[in-house]
Amino acid sequence: MSQFWKAWQKRKKTLQEKALHHHADRSMERVADKELSLEVDENIIMIEQELGRCDDLVVRRFRDKRGTDCAIVFLDGMVDRNVISEYIISYLSNPQIPDILPASNELESTDGLRQVIRNILSGSAVLMRDGDNKAYLNNTRGWDRRGVDEPQTESVVRGPRDGFCETLCVNSALVRFRLKDPNLRVRHMVIGRRTQTDVYVMYIEGLAYPPMVREVLARLEKINVDSILESGYIEQLIQDRRWSPFPQLQNTERPDKVVANLLEGKVAILVDGTPAALIAPAVFTQFYQSPEDYYERFYIATLLRFIRAISITIALLLPSLYIAFSSFHPEMIPSRLVIAMAAGRSTVPFPSLVEALIMEVAIEILREASVRLPGPIGPTIGIVGALVVGEAAVTAGLVSPVMVIIVALTTIGSFVSPSYSAAISIRMLRFLVMLLAGMFGLYGIMLFLIVLLINLSSLKSFGVPYMSPFSPLNLKGMKDVFIRAPHHLLRTRPTMFHIQDEIRMREEENREQAGR
């Protein structure tokens, strides 16, 4: 009886989902069944019906040099009108110019209405002629777009200054500009029933693990939503563990970072309309590495990585350690420091846990406000607001001076992480470990760390263990984690990504070339 009830509930849920998707899909199904007519007027009527007679739909009628009625259909603001007037209409209307349309290799043709609607909505101009049931698709996209600027979230002292923009073809060209490998493969997909968002999947054939590439493509094909407005939609829909606070795909605005990961056998996902590319698979350590690590000398990069590791530890554990020591284990603190802390807390009416929560919440509010304010005002408000709030809280006796110092170090440490999504995870977990420290002291902190390590060790990103090369242990991969080895020692690629070609640098060939 229970199995019958479960089967009935599953069947009911499937029928409900089909009913919800029916209204969204019926228009495209109707378009898919239609073919173009030999009459231009009939085709224009069908296009206007499908697009709801939109006011921005432009239909330009003219006659070519043979006297045939023609029409060009496009959306206002999405095409370059000069190209349409000077290179299409004038060429077809001028009797002194030969008719290049039937023999043109630059035009795509289709006899399906669905393909016509798709191209019009994508910014193409569609040319139709009487007596011809085919429409000719002209790539005349010409809307205003943002140029290639420096990435705002991943700035470096030394390195390239160009970053992705919101145009997919420009982003793929930035990758091609750096990676002139004929084995670079680009797979095009359209995701989103209503937005019809273009997506590129890029990988290097011969390096990327074929089953991993197939898994990425399969997960993307399974996405069945009505809209994809940013790469974050795709990231949340294809990741392995959707309830984990840690990001399992890396996002970046830097083309050089995408190329570096492609050369390690990974897959890049570019989404039209967003400057953030996705990299899969992702492991925990790569979120705390910067492209600048490979542009500087190895000992500078190693020092920077140790600084990041210390900063991340401070950002996660420093407030909770203060709470645990001051509330449960004061005997572990040096006597002079205990006296100084007691003097500072003499006027504070709250326990250390409440004191830390008040300051942390205040700082998070100030940080969020500084992000939402206009560019020149945001950093000023964040710095001045933190100073004013901290000084006022100490003067009023709500918090101790030591707590202000701890919260300041914690906030600064969270800014050191090169990845914004990874820093957000640390900020969220900091509140949890503070509560455990306030209830159980150091035992609560140790319990949190044990559970955290178990969770991280159980995560996988497209079949790759999230804690590689630590778990499982991979000694070859350890030379590029905390310590960035010199380039002449990084002769092999990381094997944890099931790379097909492990050799990055062939020392014998380099020696032969140097000898010549």
C-alpha cells in the first residue's frame, strides 16, 4: 500500500510539473510546427503574431533590382541600422551590383519560423523575399555594450588588466587570444526556455578528462528552467552538494585565470550576459590562490600564500578563541594579559559572546552598506563608520577595546581571500563557531573543526575530491599548494584532475634547444 501511495504521489508531481511547463512551452511548440510561406506578407504576419505585435519590431520593405518584394525584420536597438541600409538594402536594390544573395556564403538560411524568431530575438536581421520560402539570417548585432575593463573583484599588482565583459563572443575571443591551441574545443548550448541564454563550454581535447567533460555537458543539458540571468544560476544547478556553504565551482572575471585552468585539464563555462566565467571542477585550495602567484618569483608567491592561510585562520577562529579563553579558560591566558582584559571589560554589561556578536553584526552591516553605496562614497563610509562605531561603543562601555581590535583583525583577514564566494563562506561559518565557543569553549571549537574537516573531505566536484591533494594524499600536487615551487620544477600537471597529458615541461627538449 505504501509503495502504491509513493508511486501515485510521484505520478501526481510529474503531472503538475508538466502542467506548469505547458504554458511556457506551448508558444515555442507552436512555432516549431510552422514553416515559412512563399509570401512575404504571410511570413511577416506570423512573426508579428508570435512576438505579440511589439512596438520595437521593425519591418523594412523594399524591392530588389529584379522588382521582387523583399522585407527585413529586426528589433530596434539590437542591430546596426547602418549595416542594414548600406550593405544589405543598397546592395540588393542597386542594379549595377550583381545579385550576391543566392551565392553568399556569409548568410545562413532557414525555412523554419522558430529559427527565425530565435535569431530576431538574438539581434539578427532576417531577410525574406517573395517566391522564396527561406529566410536569410544576417548577423547585424549592434547594441551598446561595455568594453573590456579591468576586473573589479580580482585586481592584481602584476598581471593582465583585461577582464571579461557581458558579451559572450568577446569573452571567448579573450580566451582564444591567449590560448592559440587548435585542440581548444567550444561547445554551444542554449539554456532557459524564456531567456534562451547562450552558453559556451570550453575545454582542451587531449588534456581534459573525457568522462568529466561529458558529465559537465550532461548536467547542463538537464537544466530545465525558464531563465538564466547570470552564471550563478548555472553554478547552483549543476554543483554536487547544493546545501554545502563552500563553492564547488570557481567563478572568475579574468581570462588569464580561465586559460590557466584549461591548461590543467578543467572545463570553463561562459554565459552570455555576465562577466563571470565558471571553472569546473574546483578544489578547496584553488580558492585561496591568485594568478599573481605565478607571475611573481616563487618565494614571494610562497610568502603570500602563507599570509593568506594565516589571514583565513584569523577570520574564522579569532573571535571564537577570544570567547572561549575569556569565558571558559582564563587560566590559559598570561596573567598580565588577563589583568588588561579584565580592566577593559570592567564596564561591559554583556558576556563575551554577546559582546562579540554585537560587534560582528555591526561590522557586517557596515560592510554590506559600503558595498551598496556608490563607488567613491562606499569605502569612505565603511572606514569612517567602523571607526566611529568602534570608538562610540568603547566610550559607552558596550564593548571592550580588546574586542574592537579582534573584530578589526577578523574583518581585515576576511578581505585577504582572492575569492569573494570563499570569503563569504568563512564569514557565515564564523558566527556558528562563535556560538559553539560561547556554549562549550575550546571543546566547541574542536568539535566544529572536526565536523568541518569531515564535511570538506566528503565533498566532490565532478568526481574530484574537494580536499585534494590532502585527501586523498597526492604528493605531486603538494608542490603547488602552500609552497609554490619554481616554474622549472612544475614540469607535470596536477594528476588529481585525471589529466590526460601530465607533462607540462619537457626538460630534455629545452636542453637540446638551449644547446643549439
